[in-house]
Amino acid sequence: MPVSPSQIKTLLDQKRAAFSSFNRAKFELLQGYHRAWVEFAALPLAQQIDQLAIHASPTGAQPLEELTTAKKGIVPFFCAESAPATAPWSNREASKQWVQDILTDITTFAVDGSQISPGKDLSIPIALIQIGWFENPHSPDQPYNKDVRVDLMTPKDLGPNPAQPVERRVNIRRFQMEVARLVEFIDTCPQPERTLVFFDGALVVTFAEAFDQDSQTAYVQAMLDLLAASERRRVPLVGYVDTSYARDLTTLLHHAYGLEATEGIHDAQLLSRLMQWGDRTAVFQCDRGGILDDYHHYQDQIAFTYLKTTRDGHPARLEMPRWMWDSGQMPQYLNWVRGEVIVGGGYPYAIETADQTAVLQGQDKHIFLRVLQDWAERESINLRLSRKMVSKQRRR
């Protein structure tokens, strides 16, 4: 029986006071965090550091950058930092020309992955993983490169382990494959100083804290390999988080000003109304604790900033190895990211294209099962498909 719209509306009317109270409380708390951010951002760097020094780590974030011309802690895009763009573009052609000036002969690279996980349709546990990458030299003389790499996980790989559900093991293998391809590219790219590598996600794998120790170790080790490769060859690496719920800056303000701790306000939400397209915040060091404590040498080597990449909506979070900030080339690196976002219409074109290259569609699953059936029959391996799956294959 379909849901009743009238009953839902009645319930909403009855509980309106609860929603109003929640909105009012959250608005007041957000206002308090806004005031604290503006006050903190106006302090000289030394005072910011001193204000946090009285609190034990982790404090969420540690400031790295002295902002002398920023307003409310925001570095505007159309300023000296972003030359040659010194004024808002009057039309799309002007922005395209700027992108060409910024990205010509700069190679961008990204990897993404997709998978066909084990399910009840097959009598034998097996998983197919595909990663795809996109290398774009942004040069009229060099073609771009798109390709894929596949792997199979066998019953041995997927065998019983109560601490690691099957789906998690597949996700870990996919993550490892994606990172291994990024490391491979970093180690072989001919011009490290003219290369930008995107990682689709955060460099701090906080999500893994919910998993067992072996899973955490797998994710952390892969990320340490990636950070080490970037540092070794000085290849710029950006962990791009389009929709971030990180609370490093709100945690900082909680410590610095004694504000009520809350999980309901995140950094991007705090900053959004202060930013126009292309603007960024100061650069901070991530001081989150948790799984970051397992990063050893890189525990204090993850920097981040927030960059407004769309006209509407919250800013994206960019995470980078600390060496990129120390190099003094941050304005250049961020312009490369802005250029990729313009080409991608609000999202980095390299990541977007890698995703399109890697994705496995329904037809791919059909092909995989057909090849698997033929192979199992030839090798005399007892493979059974569910009646539902057989029915689907007949219909196709």
C-alpha cells in the first residue's frame, strides 16, 4: 500500500515545534562559530599558534599561513596570488583563455575504480575489480591516455574472516589497486614539477577507524606509500573531497574559544557564505588524532585548505602533503586545481574522466558472468547461477 501524504503532513505539523527548536539552536551555535572564526582569522599567525598552544593535541588543525590581506580568513581568487586573473572574467572565453594559460603542458592524472562484488547469484565467491585512469598532458603535441586494469578475487581471497566482511575486503583491494597505480605513475612521470596527481578522497583515512585493525593497517599503509612517493619525487598530490563533513576548523574554534562541541556544524558549512568562486581559506595542518597517529613520519605532514569550486554550495576540501606548502608554490598548485575544475564544469576533469573510464555497467556484469560460465564449464568447475540470474541472462 502506498505511503499516505496526508498522514505524513499531519505528523510534520504535529512535530513542527521540534524542528523549529532544532533549527533555532543550530543557527545560534553556527553564529557563535562564525564570530569565533572571524576573530581567530584576524589574529597574527604567532597569536593563533599561541592561542592553541595551551591546549593538548589534537586541536583539529594548526595554522600554517599568515594572512595579511585576507578578509575573514578568506583569500579571494581575483587577487595578486591568482595572476594573471586580476579581475572577474567578463565572459566564458576569458575564463577558457586563463585555463589555457595555466594548464598548457601541465599533466594531470587521476585514478578511480569499480567492482562487481560477490553475491548470492553465484555458488562460488568471486569478485571483479577494475581501475581506470586518465592522464592529460594538456598539450597539442601529446595525446591523453585512458586505460584500465582488472583483477579477480578468488574464494581464497574472500574466505571466512569474521572481522573483515567480504565487501570490505573487496573495497580494500580496490583501494590498494588505485593507490598502487598512482604511485606507479608518480615514480615514472618525466616532469614531476609540471605534474598534478589527484586522489579522489581524503588523504587522512579517518573512515577506516570504524574497521578492524587489519583493515586500518591496509588503508594506512597504502596512503603512506602514496605520500612517500609524492614526497620522494616532489610530484604535487591533491586529495580532493567534493562534499566534506570534516570538522577540523570547528574543532580548532571549540578549543580556542571554548565553544560548545558539536558534530552538527562542519567546516565547509561554516565557511561557505564567506566565499565566492575560486576563493580559498588559509592553509592549515591537519591535527585530528585518531588514525592519523598511525601515519608515523607523516602524522604532522598533511596540509589542507578549502576551495570554492562552484557558485552555489559548500567549498571543496583539498588535502596535500606538507611539502607542497613548504615549497612556496601553493598559489600555482591551486590554480592548476581551479583550471581542472573549470574544464570539468565544477569538478576536476581528470577525476571525472577516470570515473567514467573505470565504471562497470550492467552490461559489463553480464559479459563477466558469461565468460565465467564458459571458463568454469571448460575447466570442469562446478559453478551454479541462481534462477533469477539465469532468467536475467535469457532476457538479455
